[in-house]
Amino acid sequence: MTTGEAARMLGVGLNTVKRWINRGDLRGVCTPGGHWRISKEDLYAFMRGKGLPIPGRDKTTPVRMLIVDDDPFVCTLLRAVLEQADFPSETQCVHDGYTGLMRIGAWRPDVLVLDILMPGINGLEVLNRIRADPDLDDMAIVVITAIFDRSDVVQAARSAGVAAILPKPVEARRLLDIIGACMALPVPFPDEERGALQR
């Protein structure tokens, strides 16, 4: 989200938010164009630390979650994990960046789980096109990638203001926790581990 959106949620001025970012109190990333972006997860963590109430979401409205990954097996596993979340949800999967962009435009998901390595339009290009559309600023994005050790990929994703960057195989509990934080919703997960998701 933008610093202006964060300022409105916090009830403070824009300069106050920027000062917190510069001091390191609130984590933000700077886009190539020089604009700050703050993930909802980081903002909510900051608000919890300050004892501020976190805005809730109507718990009867399904959370729309879109998975974009070229591996159908990973899509199936991710979908199974997301359907374990303890809130109403709708989950769809697509297998390439182009179809992902089309589905985002038509369906307007609340959460996007995005792979990086895909043929044609890869995940970084999808991020660039999403961030060029201000109407999509409220969509939470979680990047999952097998090339988590590449600093250029991580930096590009962070510059796009994603909620989180997770390595493959994805830890199911961590993914649900992040989505719950983005949506300000509880996401209990069964005590027994369901195992990591393999690419």
C-alpha cells in the first residue's frame, strides 16, 4: 500500500509515516520511481507493536485468492492449503502470467500468490503490470519462488511492495499466517504439520 493509505489507516500525517520509515520503525520499500510502499503485514505488525487496533474485514465476505504458477501440481497443493484457512474464501488457479493478468482484471482477487519462473510473462513482469495499475493497490501479493537466493529477484519483488517473498517449497503455516495478517483475519491451522509444498 502507499504511504498515503497507511497514513489514513493510522490517523496520522503523511510526513509522520515517512519519518517512521526513515527511522526504521516501520518497514517500507522504495519503488524505482521513488515512491514508498508498505506491505499490509508490516503495517499490521507496526500497529500491533503500538497497541493500535487493526481494522477488521467482514468475515462473511469470501476472500478471493488467485494462484499463478505454471506447475499444476504446485497449484493443486497451494489450493488445498489455502482452503484450510478459517474464513470464507474462493480460490482459483491459472498456469501462466498472461492468463493471470486477465483473471486479475476480471475477478479482482484480494490475494495473489505468484510464482516468478514462468514461461512467457514471468512473475516479475506480472508484478510490474500490477503496480502500474493504481486500482490494484489493495491486492495483497505473496511471491513464491525457487530462486529465493537471487538478490535481484528478491529486490525487484520487494520494490513492488509485496506482502512477502517465500522460498519453494512453501511452508503452509507461514503462507496462511501471512494471508491472515494481510486480511486481518484469523487463520488457525491444524496442529499436525501438512508438510512443505514441493515445486
